[in-house]
Amino acid sequence: MAGRRVQLRQFHDPLAHPQLIEDCFEKRSPAFVRRPGFLLKRSPFAGGRIANPLSVLFLEGAEFAMTESEIETAADILAEARRSGTQIEALPVTPSSVAEAHEIQDRVATLVGRPIGAFKAGAPPEGEPTRGLIEARMIRSSPAHMSVAEVPHLGVEGEVAFRFTRDMPARAAPYTREEIAQSVAVLPAIEVVSSRFREPTSRPRLEQLADCGINGGLVLGPEMADWSHLDLPNLHVTFVVNGETVLERKGGHPTDDPLAAAIALANMWRDAEGLKAGHIVTTGSWTGMPFLKPGDRCVVRFEKLGEAEIMFVG
């Protein structure tokens, strides 16, 4: 059941609590909850010593799943923001699950109608994997320029990306680590962070995810086809802004396993249409998420792999 189960009380005779019944029927699906409310379910004692076959469950502090109408409305709002270039304050309803946020992403992509060329993906060791769609028109080769009009928030993240060199079609069996490692080339990358939200980092995580993980674009350095000699988790990374080294260290990927995100993406999409050769996945920031200014130039350099560079123009 979605949401937090803070308190659960059962009333074996709901007829003795008419207000609870009224509240219950005013809520949405009895399968999931998004805000404090009441659920009806069949009592296991139906026909026995409890005359009424319904029980009322009160879940305090829990959350309802989004309705179909709420998902549609969220997608419409985000799609219009993408088309018009305007910013919004928030969604009317925050998604209650990763699946809902992904569904909103997919509907926005359909409504906007622009090709998807890349993805961002995350694979936390003890959490649910996530992905964000990246429009093909916002993928640039390094050195790249992006305008403030295109990506108004000007956030940057130094990342390692992968390009799939063969199709990863839909199938029942999960893709293995070995299969993915043999099916990708590796690239240095800068994920550009920008959003349809006016203040994206103030929005809940699942609202950010519904907006494709607040992705604005992707800058790619030269790819390396044979990367078997690289110790990916321990690459030395240097982050430079306007000629000044801001960060320099060994390693720094959030899970110490960039390839895991590519594996997770392939397995998320094997239940749908699969991935195509040429699709790219970027796998998480090694450099935090600083926000720059118009005119700033930044370079992310991974020793033995290469570098990516972007300049923001007014």
C-alpha cells in the first residue's frame, strides 16, 4: 500500500461510525491512500459474529495514489510548460510513487512529441531505480553552448555516461551486468540541470522525477569503445569553472558503480519497448550540483577517459 502507515485502527461495526463511512466514500480508490482518510474492506468475520461485512480502516498520515485525472492534469501542465518555455510553481498533486512519476514523464513526452535520445538513471543499492527522459534536441557534443532561454537554471553535474552499441530489446529475463558491459561505450558527460519548476530544488523528490529528474540537457565528450582497462568507480575527476579548479578528487560517483544505472535502465525498459542502439544513459553526479551564471564555462575531466565542456550564453 502506498504511503506511510502511521496509525491503523479497525472498526468492526462501521454503522456505528456514520461519519467514517461518509468520509470513506468521499475519498478516492480504496486500494491506495494519499492523505489521512478512511478505507473500507471486507471483514474476515463477515457472516460470523460481526453482522456487517465491512470494516473501516483509518490511516492517519498516509497518502492516496494519484487518480487518472490527476496524472493527466500533471502531464498537461508539464507539457505546456515545455512547449511554452514558461515555469510553474508546483504540480497540483505530488506523485506518491516512482511509477506515477514515470507515467507522468511518458505522457509528457507523448504530448510534446519530441524524440527522446537519452536517459538519466539512478540505481540506489537499497532503493527503487529511477529514470528521466532527455530530449534528443538537448543533447550536444562537447564543447557545447546552451542558452539561458533553453536551460534557465544553469545547473551542472559531471557524470559518466554510456551509449548502447546494440539494441536491448524487450524480453522476460533480466539483463545481466556482463551483457550490459559488453553492449556499451563510455563517455564523459555534463548533465545540465534545469526544470519546468521555478524553484526546482524546493519541490519534493517525486515532483522533480515527474519533470524528468529536472534534466535540461546533456553534453557528451568523446566516447571510448573499449573501456575494460578503466577502473570506473575510482576515476580521478576534475571540475573546472571559468578556469578555476573547483573540485578534484578520486572517485565520487554516488553509488561507486556507474554501470549499475545502465543495467537498471535496460531492465526498466525490457518490460516496454526496450532500448535502441545509440540511446545514451547518464548515471549520476560525481561533482555535486552547482548552479552557474550566464557567461560561465565549465569543464569536467575524467583522467584516462576524457572531458566534456559547456558554456552558458545569454
